[in-house]
Amino acid sequence: MWWWLATPITLARAPIDPNAKLQCVSYAPFRGAQTPLIPTTQIPPEQIAQDLAQLAKITDCVRTYSIENGLDQVPALAAKVGLKVIQGIWLSSNRTKNLAQIAVAIELTKEHPATITALVVGNEVLLRGEMTTSDLAANIRSVKSRVTVPVTYADVWEFWLRNREIYDAVDFVTIHILPYWEDIPVRAKFAASHVDDIRKRMAVAFPAKEILIGETGWPSAGRMREGALPSRTNQARVVSEILDLAKREKFRVNLIEAYDQPWKRQLEGTVGGYWGMINDAQRALKYPPGEPISNFPFWKLQMGSGMALSFFVFMAGWLTLRRRPWKPGLAAWVVVGTSATTAGMLLGIAADKMFYESYGVGGWLQWGALLAAAIASPMLCANAAMSGRPLPTFLELLGPRDFRTKSVLTALLGFVLVVTTLIAAGTALGFAFDPRYRDFPFASLTMAVVPFAALMLLNRPKEGARPIAESAFAGLLVTAALFMGVNEGSQNWQSMWTCAIYLLLALTLWRARAVQIPK
């Protein structure tokens, strides 16, 4: 399985090639915990200078979006390394801040006329609904009257078609084409042709002015949207194909973005933080020229870890067998083998997802707890299968004294079941009520739930009442899974997989029977 997952691709054109520099790339200087969402954040000039020196090796231009948080230092520092700047002016519903942004940007343009090649007055302010078309046009015309460089506005391509007045106010049109974020998401293999189709459509609609693709790209990590899958290979392929297209058809394109921006995950989920061509932590190119590109560059370690976990699951079953006076049947070994194989195959994927999808203390606690439960579940279920013990109910862990188990291993298995069920229910509710930016925990959930289900089939109590708690959680999971399957669409295999595991866990909980344990 890992040989298949880790098969690398080699592209005819490297996404980032120092011998063929990018035309322009969006730049934000924030690293690690730095975020513009905290107004007092100020990036030191030394940090920006380091970034720009690195970017000068791969691009001729950077696009900024604001003058706050130290970004007003970019033009002067860019001039030292020979970079041009498309200077952004951030507009919002705050008129006072808008005036301050405009004043500083105009002053920077006068101070660095050889560096700043254009001003972008507002970025997606119409998309956000923070300004009327007439107010935006007035701001653009005001800026144009005070500078000598070309002036534009940047927004998603549909909003240009809806607001012709803006076209009349700008010197050139700056459109955003993000195939992943389209209302009908576009698969990676069709992304470049989609960008070209939209560009040509806009050229027909606005024939008199140049059209700059101000943002385009693809994320390297995050949740699927219908058939649009973020991944390293998809990001490299999409960027490479778009750049090749721009070179052949001679149009300008600005990639989003230079560096991964972790702070965007607070607004857009995991996928928001992984649009960069350079990673955040090491400041290293994701795709060095001449090197094959794999979705799992550390696949040997991931495979080895999975094989080790599989070995420990079999050992748990074997050690339990040595202490039993009876010999379990073939079905018990099938349960152990299924648990070991499932956990071994998916451990590397689950760990990879936890690394990329955990954000903040809460995120690390949630996904860390789920991964820990996923590792413990197959080993504890192997022990229970060989011991002839059924999957415990919540009552045996949390119920009245007469129902509580005296077995430490049973209590541990019950605890793992509770943790898995609570996290599964929480994520299922999230997908029902606020799904847009949520990740699908299919790998860790599968590792935990498959052993539970196998054990329930093997050693299920024949008699007893169905516990209310398990029934309630089962109903919740079934309802959420059905809604989620319809809402996310059948093209989204991450969603379909997660729904299947929700239903398997629901079935497992529904088949639970509470049997009073003798004192």
C-alpha cells in the first residue's frame, strides 16, 4: 500500500525553477504563531529581508495586500534585492483605516517609483460585502489622481462580471481564479484548463484592458471539496501546468502564495495554511527542481511504524492466548489480523493528518487523543478477542457501581471507546452544522472503529438491554452521516469514507447490550 501511496511524479516543468523565474508571487511575512489577526503584530525588517532575499532567487516580483504589521517596509527592502512590488491597499468597512492605508501606500509609491509597479486598491472587498461598488470606484479614482503608476482592484472573477463600474475605474483588471474554491470545485487535473477558460471569457467581457491573474494556485494539504483534493503532487502539477500555459499564451500570472501561512487556518481551516510554494517552518522549497514529488516523502518511516504497530497487535493477541486455558477459534485470529492490518496500513496516514491538521492547543489535544485511541484500540481489542470478552458498554465505565467492570483492561477498552465515540460525534455534528473548513478524520477513525466492530461481531453478548447512551450516539452518527453524504457529494472520497466509518461505529454501538456484572 505504501509503495502505491508514495509513488512520486516527475514534472516536465518544475513548479519553481531558478532558471525560469516566476513573474510574481503573493507575499505575506508571517511565520509560526505570528498573525495579522492580532493588530499589534509587527514583523521586524530583518525577517522580511531574509524572505525577500530568498524570493529574489525564484521570482521577479512580489504582491502584497496591506501596509500594516510591518508590510510598509517591503518596497524599500525589495529594492535592495532587485524585486518589483505590486503594492496592496487593504480596504474594509472601516473608513478611517482605509484613508490611512491609502495615504501610506501613495507615499510609498512616491518614495519607491522604480520598485512599485502598480497599486491594488482593495482585495475582495466586494466579495466580503464590506464596501459598495460606488464607494470602491470612488476610492480607486481618488488614488489614480494622486499617483503615476497603474491602479487596479482585485477580486474573484465573478465579481468583475457583476460590477462593470469597477472596470471603468481601473487601469487593468486583476482577477482571482482559484479552482479549488469555485462554487463547483474543479479537480486538479482540470485546474489549468479552467484557469485558461475563465481568462479567455474575461478577455471577451473586458477587451480593452489587460487582465492580470492576481491569484491562482492549489493547496498542498487540507480537506477535499467534492473532487478537488489538496495534496503535494496536485499542487505541484497545477502550478506547473498554469505557469507553462502562461508562458505559451503570454499572459501575466501571480501565484498565491510564496510561503505557507499557518494563521490562515484560523479563518479557513487546514487548507488555508498550505497554499505556499515554500513551507513555513524551514523556509524550504516544497518542490526542489529535479527531485521527484511524492505526497508522502517520509513514507519509509510511516510504513515502518505501521508494520511495528501491526506486530504489537499480533503480540497482544498471542500473549493473551498464552495465558488462557482454552484455544480460540479461527474467527478470533481473523479479528486480530483485521485489526492489525487496518491499523498498520493507516497509522502513517493518520499521523501525517494529525501533523498537518492540528492547530492550536485544542486541535492538538483532539487529534492527538483520537490518534492515541486509534493506536490503543487494535491492541486492546486483540486482547479482548483472545480472552472471549465482549466490547464493553459505557455503563461498565461510567454507570452505577453494579455495572462497572473490575477489569483494568476492560476499563481501558471502554475508555478508548468513549473517547472515539465523543470525537466522532463532535466531528459529525461539525459536518452537519458548519462543514466548510472541517477536515475528515477518516484514517484515525478507521483504525479505532474497525477493531470495535470486529470485536462486537465476535463476542457480542446474546442478551441484555440496549443502553440508552449507545443508542443516542448511534442515531446521531447515522443522521449526520446521511446528511453529510448528500451535502459533500459522491465525488468526495474523504467524505464517503468518513461517512462509512460513522455508520460502522453507529452499527457497533447499536448492537451493544448491557449485562450486569456480578459482584
